[in-house]
Amino acid sequence: MIGRALLTSLLFSGLACSSSASDSATPGATVAGSGGVAVVSSAGSSPGAAGAAAGQTTGGATAAAGSNSSPAGGAGNGGASVGSGGAGGAHVGGAGGSKGAPIPVKDLPAIKELPDPLTMKDGTKVTTPEQWKNRRQEMIQILEDYEYGHMPPPPGNVKATVTTATRQVSVTGGLSANYRMLHLTFGPGEKLGFDLGIFTPASDAQTVQKYPVLVSLTSSTNDKSLGSASAAFSRGYAVATINYQQLGADSANWASSAFFPSYPDYDWRDISAWAWGLSRAVDYLVTDSAIDSSKIMITGVSRLAQAVLVAGAFDERIALSAPVAGGAAFRFSGKEMGGGRGQGITEIVDQNTYWFGPRLPEFRNQTPKLPSDQHWLPALTAPRLFIMCNSLSDQYGRAYAAVQSYLGAKPVYEFLDAEQNLGLSFRAGSHGMTAEDWTALLDFADQYLLQKGGSKKFDVLPPADQTP
């Protein structure tokens, strides 16, 4: 196992901090980012806006990588701060997709058990931190090759424009929030973008307070978009909302939507685009003066949970990943592998070919040939915080298969001496997210992300007779 000192280094090395314009910025104020360590321009913002920060990440995937990316770095108007990425790369996208053609599916061996995340492709067992860093890149490469398609590198030119100036709104429970909407732009010609709604606790304090933030993939970013995430807000978290369909249309016309036309050389699809968009939001959030950049958490439900799984696995700046109703291992799901319980590869690709990458359909009715499985995503998130919330009677995600994903990732957390950072929660009922899921997610975050203390256990498996 790896000692606690190294664990701490690994856990926080990918979390970069810098300043940005204040909450009271007026519409038209812009914030320019560079691969996640952003340059901040106070043009159009109110007095007191913070100075700019310039930086370039270091790690496995850099802001300048790829022919379609913009130059990394940038000039600032004020003080500069530089952040460095974590071991293996701090950013999602382009991490492993340029190392030669993958083995054709017909030539892959069948693997009945879950593929071991701690065994290299050449059969070598991972026993050192350096080996794990290399193994992470192998795993990312395989996931991009066979499950999700290949994502572009970070664009390196994220900018934020205030489209709705800060105003106070009422939220559930009689609380008040400071709400603002930003529009992020980036990519080739700065032609890409999406809206980001941000809710922070209303306060009369004169000093700027930094809040932990929950980023929620949802269907709106307006001042009503807080929705059930008000549960997080009521506990003192800021909440950032993203309309996921602005990142990629959840429909058969996905290829002509959002980011895809600007990156024609990449074979990614919806889940990857949603995950990549989450990381572009993180590019901004690590620069926001109201946000604690070391305490960024992400959540989404069902197919959006898949995007959360990918973003959290690939982007080491995300401190806590909380997918809900997602993450069930394919090898124990569906008609082929799960006795008809839940959805396996065959069911998924027959219904929604635009969610996963273009090669996943080749595993239809031959799931054991898949060289990865869903347990790799929480494994890649290690040693950072991860909790999966599932239900016992989920018609799409077999509970037993979700348990196997948890158990399959656990050896990596044990290897990194971070067992407590991996959690799971099961409730009675069917597919979706309920107040019980919110309670589990936030109790886990309070206990381990905010270090508030507590003795609640998040490693209790549901009874075997309840997970057939």
C-alpha cells in the first residue's frame, strides 16, 4: 500500500487555484481560461475584481496537446499563479487516444471476470506509484478505444462572459441564493460554448468566502435550475448547473450539435462530450473567487451518471464524483450476462447508439471480449472521493452489477491506502434519484470532503438476497 503522505500528495496535486472576477461582475465581463488554470480579465467587471492569473498545467494531458487546440498559457492583467496537474494528467480528453490502432474486437481474448485494474497489459502487477500512473494511461487508452471514443484535448482558451448579473433569489426551505449565469466560450475560433448557472449562499459578510461546489448535469441553467440540488445548497454548498444538451444533443442528430462539428477527427459521442463539457466548467470554476477549487464535486443521474463517471475518472481536479443510478458492470447485466436483469451492452447499443463510442456495438452478444468494464471508472478516480448511489430494483442498472463495480474498484483504493474514499449507497425502489440518494451523497461529502467528522459507514453491501 501507499502511505498517507503520498496519498495526500496524489489527492490534491491536481487541484489548481487562482482568482477571478467578483460575484458582482456586470453582464459582459469576461474570464479567460487556459486549460484549467485560467487567465482572468476584469474588463467589464465591477471594482474589486481580482487580478488575472496565468498558467499551464503539467501532467499526462496538457492544454496545448492536439492539432485543434489553442496555445496554452496566456497573459494576465494582474498577479499570476501557476497550478500543476496531478500524476497522470489533470484534465479530461485526449489522454490516451493517439498511441496506434487498437486490436480488432474479433482478435481480443474473452475475459470472464472483471479485468484487473492493477495488472498491466503485459501482465505485470502494479506495485508502485509510478506503475499505477502508467497503468492509468493504459486504462484511459483502452476506455477511449473501445467504450467511449476519443475526446479532444483541453481547448486551452476557456472564457466566461456574465450574461445574468448576480441577483438574489429564493430557494427551497426559505433560503436565499446569489444567482448568476455565465456563458463559457472556447475551442477553435472560440465558437463553442454553453451556459453555467451558479448559486452561492447569500451572505452579508464583507469578506469573500470560498464555497465547496456541486456541479449538476441537468436540463436548465436559469434561476430555477437548482431543483433538487437545493439539498446541497441547504448544507452550505454552492451549486453550478449545466444544461447537458448544450454539450451534445441527446438524440439521433448528435453529430451536428454542440462540440462535434468542430472536432471532426475525434470519434467521441454523447457521454464523452458531456464529460468533456463538465471539465470545461471546471476550467472556469477553479478560477472563481467564490469557489473552493479543492472541493469540486459532480453528479448526474442515469445516462448523465455515465458522464460523471468518465469526467471524474479522467479529470483529477474533480475532488468527488457522485454518479446516481449508473455504473453497473456490463459483465453482470442484461440478457446476455445478467439473466435479463438491467441493461447490458446489447440492450444499450440497440437503443442508443449515440451515447457510447462507435466500437462498443461490436461487443454486442460478446461482452467478455470487452477489455475493460465499468469498475475501471471509479478505479481511475482513486484516490479521490467517489460514491455511487443506486437502487435495489433499478430496471436499467442491476443492483448486483453495481455492487460488482464497487468491489472491482476497491483493490485500487486499498492499494492507494484510501479505502474510506470509496463509498456506495443502496436504497429500496427503482431507477432515478430521490431524497434518500441526496442524503447519502451529501453525508459522504460532509464527512470526507469537508472533513466534518462522522461515523456513518459507506462500505456496507446490501444483503445478497436483495441483489439477485
